[in-house]
Amino acid sequence: MDARVSPKANPSSTFESDVREIVLAEHVRAAGVSDAVAGVQPSYVVEPGTEPELAKVLTLANGAGMAVIPRGGGTKLEWGNSPARGDVILSTARLNRVLEHAWADLTVSVEAGCTIAKLQDTVAKHGQRLALDALWPERATVGGVLSTNDSGALRLRFGSLRDLVIGVTIALADGMVASSGGKVVKNVAGYDLPKLVTGAFGTLGVITRAIFRLHPLPKETRSISCVTKDVGEAQRLLLAIQNSKLAHSALQICCQAAMETRVDVLLEGIEAGVTAQTEVLKSIMGAATIGDGDVWNARQEIFSAGKGSESEFAIGKFACLPAQIAETIETVATLRADKLRWSVVAQATGVGFVRLEGAVSTLAAGLRKMREWLEAREGSLVIVHQPAGMVEMDAWGKTGDALPLMSAVKRQFDPLGTLNPERFVGGI
């Protein structure tokens, strides 16, 4: 698909020269084709080196009426709706430091452009970790992961990002820097910033730093898998494990059309405890095998599977009740009648990813069928990848009753619609 040029009028003639004075010339460049975001071609890529520089760039862009798209590692730029316009890519690549690891307090303060892998390596030196299994940790950044609320199977035991982040600093569209939790630049009364900006897709402000609570690294980890005869048995096994006294850290179901259904469990702790729990788990699962941990890459493989094939594919992130996982997978399985191949990775929390492969003309129909089924049961389907040849579908589905409040918050934080315009729920 050819990138659309932002429908905004010509960018301010002084913007480029003013920005060069702020971040130096080598950190401003014309955007290329590879910088396009969901079909929208920006004009500039700017890489500030400090928080004040980033805030000043935002002030300039906001004053010139230019739309800004924040970018970290770029791993999830296609998630969400296409931006209505986009003039400036504001990169956090140079804001990549671990600022303070208060290991005695089990907290870490980190800049938004730091990769998850770098953060984990730093805190691991003191036997600690951020209990988060984000997609593509070598490239995904703290700011991007927070903005998309990306978390994996570990959320079963440790909670989602909203439970792990205890403070953030953001630069608002007008350049004001606001903080909540930890060392503050400015407190914003009435708003819980960490929870508010997590999952907001950069529509309220640009995250510049974050503070996380940490957990000790386990002495021993063990992944145990069991192949089941069908998804119904997998569901029963999942519920049996959840109802047991096991202290498992992660639990998922993996399933593909015409292939086996598998239940994976992650045990963590000291060696004696893990060994004892393994015996209990085997008594529940029956025929079980101990793996090497690769099973926890299944969510990432949803995105990379079948690359190079002639089939188009779409990927959705769904949410349902934990007791409805089997029904959800069975609904996906009915799409075989539409000649769509599928695969699912579902976490015990009821959050999962589905990949559909086939002709473009049938992918949209399959996604609509699944979304309608989920929404009728108070669930949801967010489309995180759709092929270029498919008529663009709304990524989010039903907006719910909270849209007026969410729109009001957006107007309060970004009245001119400078940040990621129309990428989020309901065209926010």
C-alpha cells in the first residue's frame, strides 16, 4: 500500500530549523518510506536526547498544528487504527538509560527508550527482574510496551503492566512535563498517570520515563506441557490447575487447526519446591513432558509463523472469561468452513492471540464473525494486524460506555489532537 501523505497543510517553514537548534542537526532528518505508519507518510523524524528537548519539540509541533506520532522500537506501530494524520515521528531512541536501580527497595527508574532486554539485564545483576514477558524484548522499549499495554503469560501471577508500573513521567502536547509516583516534576492532581497512560497508545502524552516494581529472579524454573485430545479437555485441565494449590507463574493453551492442543505450565521457585509441585502437577495432567521453555515463545510465533507464504494473514488480540476459552477457540475453528487456517495462543487469564490465514476477501468476514461472538459475551477482539489488501476495519470494536469520559480526558490532555490522532478507541 502506498503511504498517504498527511492531510495537514504544509508544515511550518520554521519548524525544521527550530528543532535543529534544540536537538542538533544530526538528530533531525526527513522521514523516508520506511518511517510510514499504517499508510501515513510523515515529514520528519526527530530524536531528542533529553526530556526537556523532547518537551520543547512537542511545544513546537503543537504550536504549528503538526501531528506527532511517538515511536520507540517500532515493534507495534501497526497496532491500532491508522492515524488521521502524522507529520513528525518523535523517537525516544536516545532516551535509553536505566536511571536508578534501587535494588534494596525492588524498584527501578528507566527512560522510555530503554529496551526491555537492557532493563532486564541491568536488574538481573542484583538477582531481580521486571516480571513481564513482552513481545520482542530485544527491540521493544519501555515506552512502547506501556503505551500498548503488552504483557504475556506471566500476568497470571504478577499482574499486568498496570500492576507493575508505579510511576511515570510524560510530556504533554503543549510541552508541560507531568509526573506521578516517585520523584516528581509536577504532580497532576486527580489523575493516576501510570494507569491512565498504560494502554493509551500515546494519545495523552509521550512517556519519557517510568518506575517499576521488581520481583526476585527465581532460583529454578520448569516448563511442563501436556497434549490433550481436544480443546474441551484442555479447558478442563486449565481450570483444574487454577483450582489447585499450585503456585504456578504462567498457564496457557496453544492450538492450531488440524494439529494438537497443548497446555503449558510454568513453575518457579527453589529447586525443592518446584520438584514437589511438578509431582502434584503430573498427577493432575497425567501424561506430561518437561520442556525447555521455548513454549513461551508461542505468542511471538503467532506473528512470525508462515512468513514468506502466499497467504495473507490477520492477527487479533482477544479477551474472554477464562471459562470461555474453549468456546472461543471452537468458534475460531468454525472458520475452517470459510477456508481460513488458524492458530490460537490463550493465556489462563482469558487474554489471547488468534492468527487467521487465507484469502483477503474471507479474512475480514472471519474477524467480524469472531468479534461479534466475543462482544455478545462481554468479550472483545482488537485487530493488531490486517493485510494491506483488506478494506481497513476498525481495530477496536465496540467502544462501550466509557467513550465520553475517555474523550473528555483526551481533550484535557491534548486539546488540539496533536498526539496520534484517531489511533485509539472511538477515534480518540
